[in-house]
Amino acid sequence: MKLKPCIIFASIVFVAVIALCSPVSAGASSRTNILFVFSWHQGMPWQAEIERGFKEHLKNDALNANLFFEYMDAGRFMSVHHPDIFKKYLSEKYKDHRMDYVIFESGPANKLFYYYPDLFENSKKYIVNPDPIHGGLHNDGSTVIPVTADYEKTVQHLLAVSKGKTIYLVAGATEAGKERVQKTTEITLASAPQNRVVPLIGLPMDQLIKEVSNLEPDSVIFYLLVFEDGKGNSHIPYDAAKQISSHANVPVYSLWTSLMGSGIAGGYMLSGELVGKKIAAIITDPDLAKKTDYANLADEFHGYYYDWRQLKRWGIEEKSLPPGSRILFKDMTFFERYRRVIVLGSLSLVLIISFIWIGVLSKEISKRKKIERELQDSENRYRGLSDASFEGILVTKKGKIIDANKTLEEMFGYSLEEAVGMNAADLMASSEREDVLKKVLSGYERSYETLGRKKDGSIFPIEIHAKMVSFQDRQVRVSAVRDLSEQKKAQTLLMESEKRLIEAQKVAKMGYYVFNIKTGYWTNSPELDKLFGIGKSFNRNIEGWKQIIHPDHQEEMIDYLQVHVIGNHQKFDREYKIINQSNQKEYWVHGRGDLKLDADGAALEMFGTIQDITQRRQMEKELRESQQNMASVLNNTHDLIVRLDRNFRHIFANPALYAATGLSPEEYLGKTNEEIGMPEELSHFFKTKHEKVLATGKPEVFTFGFRTHNESLREFQAVVTPEFNPDGEVETIISIMRDITELKQAESEKNRIIKELEKTLSEVKTLRGLIPICSRCKKIRDDQGYWNNLETFLEEHSDASFSHGMCQGCLEELYGQEDWYIKRKQKEESQP
């Protein structure tokens, strides 16, 4: 990471500039989760004010929190089913998240709380409700925070400041607008009966604009929100206020700070920011929540707010305003206005260079992320195949278990959580542990048989084949474990691919250079010195660069520079190998450069970067090897493997499946079992199993009979496993089918022999002790290691019992042509 110090420096400079130009953000600890459920769409200024006030309070509080925001958009979605749909959406989205606090803001969101008490049932709930009657702490653990506009005090202040003789009340055509006008009219006439009140309710917007532009000079406008005009047109209250105030010939007042900036002069106003701060204070201070007088919160939520621009417009002096009034949008000083320009100008050179580097690096980072995603996909597919395998996979480090697959969990009865950290030897019978531990610690990599011990204490025979591999920059031991007692698993190639790719580095190793084409010399950054392994005395010209280039690329790169770049004025963009002059190691680099031409169009200078891409090249190589390994396993296994989409169409199949069915890829892929001509009964059986996997998301294991291409009736065991997309939905199904015909035949033969033995034993004297017997030819091995006929042995012994085994002759007869048996025999013969 030779470029990392520069990138860190650039990042520090960038953060410093942001710190000078804007407030510092709060800490990002995620220990407490807080969810806001707002009633309206995300652009509503009122909701934005509550958000801002809540965040502002948290900056000065010790509570570290993650904030989540959801918007019902109830103004657009007015269906009676919308609360139910939104409830399901919240339940599904946050089912895996713990919410410590949930705030429901205003009417539609309040309905979610009252209609669905089980929603976020383990969270502390706060209801921001316009009805003050229900304020305070409730028995169900919730807290209702009443938020109502103080019309009376707002009107009294309006009369005192404006001194208007006529007050025009502007509102939309909705019932709520009419109620606001009625309430304001009553308060105004009660406080100042000498004043005239004129309601402008439900007018079309064009008519309303015409009305407010020709009012008598000694009047004022009191804006009470327009959601819908007389023509039925919908309006955003903020935008409507902006239109009205821009055409009005008298000041416009209102009682919500969320309208400030739209042309409203000001007034005694309800502040969403103060509401947000109060909510945060109640959440962070349990004592305050108990002491708060919820019926009298109006004064805490209101304040005097004025727009400095409107005060100037209407000639209202600041000294006439009540003490403590907040003046917004006031002109800034020269430094306040141009602080960003001054600061950014002084640091522009550093930032420009930093951003140039970041821009150049972005392509390389994108390439690395793509490779990382491909490697992750390869690993996920390998993990899916591994979990569907018939063999147990065990990963150990110095004898300790660090990973295992599902098959091994089921084989031994331990969950992955229980197994991780255990000694691998604990999975063996006590009599075998010492020998197995020696093999583990010595790195023994040949197959061997031993006895396993399940969680319930039962002992069973197993075969282990292990090897040392590289995993997360460390050497680990990966073991394939086969349960010999069930005889269900044939030996497969142990595919080892990269388990995980180290997270791609966030910044690349890069240095910059400036090449003076006229003089033939170049200068460079210290990072390039490190990459090239050169010192200050190195001859930095074309010959010096040629010396650094790997001999295999020297002629090609010199020609590329002189002919294509300098001669044809092309940008320099080429990957090539170099030799580090200090450690003599080979590195891959990516050189880029832009030409600067003189007035005559001749190449004058080239500025560019050179980046170490050795790691990316290595990653690409490893990806190819991983894909080749995966393809090798799929192409060489005797198991039939097929992947199906949600419509049960075949989208992948391995050669073994084509050989068994006699179909070509063109005849098989893209079709269902019915379309390829599978017998109706078997096709229906598969469809039932596949539908169950899709519905439950759980694997299915079952057996079935199938007549293969050579007309032989074979019996298979299938493991059908779901594959999920990033949203947790079953996207595809992978089915691995193993031919167990011989196994079933062996089991049948074993049962026949057992019956014969039982019949024979009933006619002979009792034998004692453990008698090894061939499960096929019925020979019994004596104490000298010789194999005798069953009848002879029974005549010579008594009071004994016997177990089954298999003689060398039968092994040769049954498995002599199998690849796994031939390899095993060759290994045993090669042992001293």
C-alpha cells in the first residue's frame, strides 16, 4: 500500500474543508435504534423540521443512535387499505432489526399505533398527536405528545405587530381549511371587534392571486394553508404560500415555521424543530418524561419568527418585534457569504490533485469490486454445493474446528455453533483420538478409516481424507468425512477453491509522473520511487524507464510510447510488467497519461499515473482457477446435477445428467420435465417435491426409480436444495442425484445373508466373541487372519457372535474397476 499515505492525507484535507464549511456530524454509534413513522411524503417541510430538531438535540446528548425514517405519503395513498399495507411493509422490513423507540407523527401514522398494537410491540412508542386530551404517559407504556397550534396567542400577536384594520384569512377548499378560518375569525372578533375579518376560502388560485394583489394598504393576510383550491387543483401549502406572498401587496403572516422562506413575514409560530427537540429530550431523559406537563406544551413548541427579507420589504422595524424574536434569512457578512470560496480556493490545488487521483482510482476500484463480486458468487455457489454434498466437510486450525458444512452437522449431531471451537479429536471414539490427533498435527493427507463418535455417544465407522490449504491468509486443515456405516457416499474429488477473498483495498498503490518530452527526462512522486525501487540518483529518462520495464515488455512499451503516444498523440493507457530495481521482484503496473501539446501541435509534456495492479492480476488468475476447479468438479462427478428456475425449467445440467438421460443440452435446457418427455407419474412426483422446496425454502431428500438411456432401471437418491436471492427469496433450485442401485442391492444381499445366518445359528451351538465375516461370500476370518467357509468355522467354534466385513477378493470383484478403488489401492501399494 505505497499510495495509502497520500490517499489518507487527501482524505484528511477533504474532511478538514468540510469541517470548516459545515457543522460537524454526530457520532455514528449504532447502539440505539430509533424509527420515525411520518404521515406524509418525504418533502413536507414540517416533517423535515421535526427531523432537524431531533438530530440537533442528539448532537448535545450522550445517546448514540441510528435513526430510521419512513413516510406513509397518506396524502396520495388514501385507500382504507393503506394502513394495513404499510403495516405489513414495516413488519417485513424491520423484522430482523431491534427498534428501541418508535415515533408515530400525526393522524395517519397515529392510526397505525391504535389499529395495530402488536406493531413493534417490544419498542417504546411515542405518538405525536394533535389532540391534547390524550397527552402523557399511558398504561400500555406509550407516550402521547400533543402538538397543537396556539391560534389565540398567534392572532393577538398578529394584531399587535401588524396593526392591520382588515385581516384577510386565506385557506383552501377543504373542510379542515374552513374550520381553521372559522376558529381564527371567532378569536379575532373576540379580541378586536373593531377589526374587519374577510375570509378568502376555496377560491381558484388565479382568482386568489388577483384578490391579494389589490388589497387596501392598512390590511394584512393571515395564511391558513391551501391544500386544494376552488377548481379542485391540489397544492403544496409551501408552494401556495410562495405564490400568494409574491403577488400580495400587503404582508402575509401565518403560524407554522415550516412555511418560513416562502414569503411569509412571520408571527407567533408553531415550530417543528422545537417539537423534534422536545421528543428527543423526552426519549433521552426518562425523568423529564415523567415530569412533563403534557397538557401545557404549547408554549414550548411556539416562538416568534420573522423573515428579515420580508421585514425589509414591508418596512417593519426589528425593534418593534417582541423580545427574543428570531430573525431568519438575514444578510451575511462578506466572509460568511464567501467562506467556502475562500477556504476552498486556498486548498484547491491539493483537492484537485486528490480528486484526480480518486477519479483515476475509481475505475480500478470498480474492477476490483467486480472481481470481488464474482469471487463471492463463486464462493456462494461452492458453499451451496458443499452444503448439498453427501460428504461432511470439516475445517480445522491446529486441531480446533473453525468451520463445517450441513452434512457434517447432521452426521455428528452437533450444530455449527456447538462444533466451532471443539477439538477435532472429540468427534472420534476415545480409542481412536490419539491416533487421529497425531495425523491432524502432522499434516497427514492420505485417506484412512477410523471410528467417529456422535453427540449422543453412538460410535460409527468413518473414512477421512484431509489436506492443508490456505484460508484467509492462514493454513488450515480441510477434511472430507464419509459415513461408512450407511454406504451412501462415494469418494469425490475434494475441491479446494478460495474460501474468501480478502476485502479489496479501498485505495490503490499509485504514483504520478511528469515526462518532459523535449528533454527526455521525467520527474515523479515518492510513491513511484517505492514502486520502481529507485533512488534520487536514478537516471530518469527513456533508457532508465526501459531498464525498469520487464525484458518481455521492453520492446513493445518503447514502441507504444514513441509511435502511438508521442507520434499519434494517443493517451497513454497500457498494462505491463516491471522489475523493482531494489528487490528485483516482478510487478504488474497500469500506466496512464495525458499529453500536453505546444502551439504547433507537437507533444510537449505528458502527465500521468502508474499504479501497482499486481494484486488485481493475481486476483484475476485466482478467479480463473476457481472457475476451472468448479467446472472440473461439475464435469467429472458421477452424480447428476441440475439447476431449475422458479418455473421448473432446466437452466443447468452436468455431463453426467446428459449421459443418463441420453439428451443433448439443446434438448434439455430451457424445458420442464414434462417437455423433455419424462413419464407423467415421475414428472408429477418431481413437481410436488420442487413446489415444496419453493414454498418452504428448506431442502428435500427423497429416492426415486428412473430408467436411464441404456434402458436399465436404476434407483437414485436426490437432495433438492433452494438457492436464495439477496432479498431472501428462493430464486433457483439445485438438485443433486446419486445412483444408489448397487447400495440397495448390497443392503438386500446383506439382509438375505443375515436371514440365512439366523437360520444357521438356530441349528448350531452358540458362539461368543466378535467374528469378522465377509458380507458377500460369507467367509469368516480366524485369529490367524485366514478366511474360512462359514460352515467350517461354525462347526469348530461355539458361544460366539460375528460382524460383517468384506474379503479382498470380493472387493476386487465389486469395485476393481472403480477409479476411487484403483487410486486407493495404488496409494496403499506405494506405502512402505
